[in-house]
Amino acid sequence: MNGRCVLLSIYVDEDEKLGRKPLYRAILDFLWEKDIHGLTMFKGVYGYGPDKKVHSTRLLRASENLPLKIEVVETREKVEEILPELEKLLTRGMITVTELYTICHKKPPCER
């Protein structure tokens, strides 16, 4: 068993922009620049937010504005360090931080 980390989850819509750049791309670039050791981005097949507008993949139709989730496993200290700047990037969306306990990781960020 390796140690304690947090799971940083960032939820945004695929078509959301920050200036002319896709918001998700701006977030990925930001996390790269902040030396986050790894992340995974998931594309949802269905989702809606507080406005109840449904975003989904549809058979025989191109996908429209699908929900995206970016996940990072990092130390609590590192996540707390980047959160204020990360929050400023989001015009819409949600950020969550969840306590977790890693069982197996080849190079765990929690033991640096």
C-alpha cells in the first residue's frame, strides 16, 4: 500500500471555450505546466447540468457538446496549490476533490 492522495476531478462541456481555445485544452495545458504527473480525460456519452440541457451521443447523428471529465491523482498539497488558478480558468463546470487511498501505483505522487 502506497499512501494517501486526493482525486481531483474537473467536469466541463466539450464545446466550452476559454477565449478561442477549448476550455478542456486550456486545463490540460495548465496541468502540464504545473507539473501534474498524470491525468486521464474521459468523454461522456450522456450528461446534463443545472440547466437540464442534455448532451448525448445519438445513433446516426454526430455527437454534440459531450461532457468531459479530467481526473488527476496527486498529493493534497499539490492540488491545494493549483486550485485557486484552476478555479479561475473555469467559466462553467465543476471541480471536486475526493480523499482516496491508493493501493498500487508504480511511481505514486503521494510518496514524493
